[in-house]
Amino acid sequence: MRLTEGQTDAVTEAVNIAFSRTAAALSEITGNRVELAVPEVSAHPIAELLPALHRFVQGEVATVHQIFGGPVSGDAFLLLDIDGASKLVGLLAEAGAPTGQMGDSAREVLAEIGNILLNACLGVFGDLLQVRFTFAVPRLHLDSLGSMLDTLVIGADEIRHALLVGARFTVRASEVTGCMVLVLGINSLDLFVRAIEEWAERAASA
């Protein structure tokens, strides 16, 4: 499934609102103003996701994974490269840089950041689409992009696509690049995009 130009515009508009709230949440928890570049939105089959992700993150990444359910269900991922994750953790705790052996306190900080950001973003989508999501407890993983993507393919019982939202935000003059990925079955992706289109039409006619 490829998004049309109109669909991309509608999803981007919704993502802008969601990420504005996400940036506000990040500002609040870091105590620093967060400036957000306009997010980039694209849809990809899982098999074609890796090259698209490389535009935002490469190598080892810190990934916060949250499963969500409801009329639209799937997996939400917040991906940060290790440098970006280190910067965020450093703003909140003297817990050391995230590595494969990062301490429990740093892991907890990073998981909580991801939880807040994913919930802020998905919460806006729920409000706009007038649906209620349920959330599982988020999980933090430190792994290579390839290994992370392998987990999306294993055990999948339907063809799945990924909605990729690339973001660059600046905290205390330090740029952090990351992305959010929503992995949806084809039916959920179709429902999501259609609901976004209907929201955009309502907003335009209001």
C-alpha cells in the first residue's frame, strides 16, 4: 500500500498535531524547550522498511516497543540512535550512556521517555479519530536495526505495513534524530488512513 499525495498530506497534518503534543511532553519532562522539525511521513511494506529507517537512525538503536489495541491495532516503536538516547537520558538522570550493558536506572529512564512520547502521540491519534486505544506495558530493546526488524517479521500472521514518522528535534542546542514506526496489518492501516482522511475533511469544512 502506498499513500496518495492527499493521504500523505492528511496523515502529515495529524502527525504534526500529535508530535507537537509529544514535543510539549518532552519539554515538560526534560525541563528544556524542545524544537521540532516538520515530521516526514511515509508508508512501507515491512520488507522495504530498513532503507527508509536509515535516513533517520543507523547501527545500534534504542527501541521502545508498545503494543496497542482497539479498532486500529498494531505495534508502535520509538527508535533513537544510541547518541540521541544518551542525550535524552543525560538530560534526565546521571545514569550513564545507554549501551548493551546500560544500568537499570538508565533503562528505566529511557523506557519512561518512550512510554510518555508514544502515549502522547497515540493519544492524539485516538482523539482525532474518536477511538480508544488500549496499551500494553512498553518494552525497551537495545539492538541493531536489522535485529529489530527481524522481530517484526517473525510470527506475523498477516501482511503488515509500517507507517514511518521521521523526526528531528532539538533539545538544549543538541539535535536528536529518531523516528516513530507504527506497524499495522493491512486492514488496520486502511482503517487508520481512511479515518485520518475523514478527520481532515471535517477539519477543512469546519
